[in-house]
Amino acid sequence: MPDEIRVWASHGDFVAAAPAGFAVVATSANAPVAAMAHPERQLYALLFHPEVVHTERGLEILRNFAFGVCGCTGDWTMASFVDEATTRIRKQVGSGRVVCALSGGVDSTVAALLIRRAVGDQLTCVFVDNGVLRLDEASQVRKRFERLQLPLVFVDASQLFLNRLAGVVDPEQKRKIIGATFIDVFEEQATNLGRVDFLAQGTLYPDVIESVAIVGQSSVIKSHHNVGGLPDRMRMTLVEPLRELFKDEVRVVGRQLGLDEEFVVRQPFPGPGLAVRILGAVTPDRLALLRRADAIVAEEVRREGWYARLWQSFAVLLPVQSVGVMGDERTYEYTAAIRAVESKDGMTADWARLPHDLLARISSRIDDRVGVAGWRHSRYTGSFTTSRRRLSTTSTGASNRMIARHKLSSRSPAHFLCSCSRTRRWTRCS
């Protein structure tokens, strides 16, 4: 290791005083005990996060500690996880019946494949169209799972979800409503299938970290519809074989189970769907606008070869209307924000430096082609902030970042590009 490396620390981490026998050897503005030592016992402690990608040589530090200090052998593999998970599922489920909530994403699909490997035809998968999916997503999911030969029940509950979401603005309340409604639908389907004992989900460890405080000082960030959004009255027992894995690990499992690479690298999509990418009330017109804008973002990002390089890239519909010019007419329409981030593990992220030509094409296409009942986007903004703790999969309700507007405060560390819908020119705003 070099004498000096750059590391990341959380402002929420705090050691008030060193324990008996330890001497404080380093402090910082936020941490009175940034490092401490007990030379007689050969114990040394530093307050930072080696596991985040922004810490230089963090994995090497962890590897040295695990192998060099603790004597671990490193013989555990994802193939071992597949075998261990299969055994655990068989033991938990026994002769019971399982309904798996399929979202169409990598996580729930990998969970379903593991459960089918463990209990075979005791599994039935249910895909629910909740009315807040992306453009043509429901039909694409059905075709995909037919190819995987997973037993699938398709349920169109879109109107039920939209009725319950009507007029709801708070993103946390949206999550709770969607979580409770999912359970209502799954319990109804379980009744139709006969006796069903278990509900399987593709819950990951970051979902748990955000929704409930389960280890140390982790705190509730937001409720995921499949964790903090589940009602207490649920009668089925949860089966969550991926609950202790991160997204990058789930992708390795997917490859082990034979999933196509194009599907394995699919960008995460939140369970509450477009409901939490619409800031404000969810309406059919707003959903139609966002679906078309989001599809343009996805198409252009793929065309440019950026899709697999990004953790997420998507559009958000803001509750903001602005004046613009379309042709020879004055417009006063909604604003879309574009969010594109890079991440390795979904725990920390940085905004993606997308090419200006790509951003210009996205702007031009949204201006020209997105419209419902004559509505058109006359502006869009970019979200250009760094997430230092946990990357959120949505764009509302997260306290550690913002949606950039046409002006940023002078204290902001970042700039963003905004486009004029008439001239198609990009300028750096401040």
C-alpha cells in the first residue's frame, strides 16, 4: 500500500471517545476519533468505508485483511451460493406451494429460477401489471418468461393500482399503497390457485438496508414496496433467497443459472415503477408522457453503447411547467429530468458524464415526439449529483440528492447542461 490513499467516510459515522487503553491518533472535522491505536495489543482502527468504490484500493484493503490477517481461504464461489440457496429453499418450503412475485427484472427472475431448481412444480410465478410500468413492458415480460419456461400467471390490475394512487403525492405513501395492493392481488391469486403457503420475492440486501435498520447504525432511508411496504396482515410466509446479496452478485448468479447476458445487465427498475418517477399525482396523461420520454432515453442510450456502462438512465416527470417555443407557438408544458448514474454495487454512485451529442439527441426527440392531447415537453433538466451512501433506484423522496433545475445555488459542486428547445443548443448553467 502507498503511504497515502484517498478514502470515503460517512458523516453519520461517529466515535465520541476512544475506549480504555486506546490512544487517539487522528481526528477530522466530523470525527473526534478518526483513528485510534492500542500498540500493546497490536490493535489499530481507522474510521472509513473500504467497501465503497470511491475509496482507493478499498478491495485490496479488504482482501489483505480477510486473507492476510484473518486467514480466510477464499474458496467460496457463487456456484456454492446456488447450491446452498437451493438447500435452504427446500428446507424452508418443504411440501408447501410458492407464489413468486415476478417484476420482469433480474432479481425476481433469478429468485424464481433458484426456487424452481429447489422445488420444481411447487412454484407458480405471478406477474402483475400495476399500471405504472414502462412502455410496452408488460408484453415484453410475458414473451421473456415464455422463453424461460417459467409457470406464469399474468394479472392486469392496472386500474386497481391507479385508483388507489389517485391524488397521492407523497412518494413514501405511494410505496406503501403499491406494496399493500400487490399483497391484495397476490393473496387473491393464491386463493385462485388453491392453498399457497409462501410468497417469493427478489429482495436484495440494499432494499433491506434502505427499508429497515437491521445492522448497526443503518437507518431507514425509504420503504421498498417489497420490504417496508408490506402490510402486517399478510398471511403468506416470505421466501427471499437473494436477501443478503448485492446486485452485482445477483448478476453473477444469473449467469450461473444460464440467463442471457442482455437480460443479466438490465438496469434496475423500482417496484413502484413510474409512480415514483412522477413527482406529484399519478394520472394517465402524465404516465403517457413519461413512458414516451423514458423510452427515448433508453433507445438513445442503447444506440450510443452506454446502456451496459450505466447503473441507471431514465426520465422523471417533474411537477413543473415552463414557458417554451415550439415552432411559431408559445407553450407552457411539463418538464422532464434525465437521471444517469454510474455505480458498481448500488451503494454509492456518481452522475454519468454522457456525451453532449447524446444529450442533444435525447432533448430533440423529447421535444419533437413526446405528446399527449397536444402536450409537449418544452424543457428538460439533468440531475447531476453524487450519492455517497446508498444509490436510490428512484428519483423522489431521497434525501441525499436533488433534481437539478435551471438554476443551482452558488454552493453547488456541480453544473449541468440545459437545452433550448428552439435552438437545440447546450449551455452550462450556474
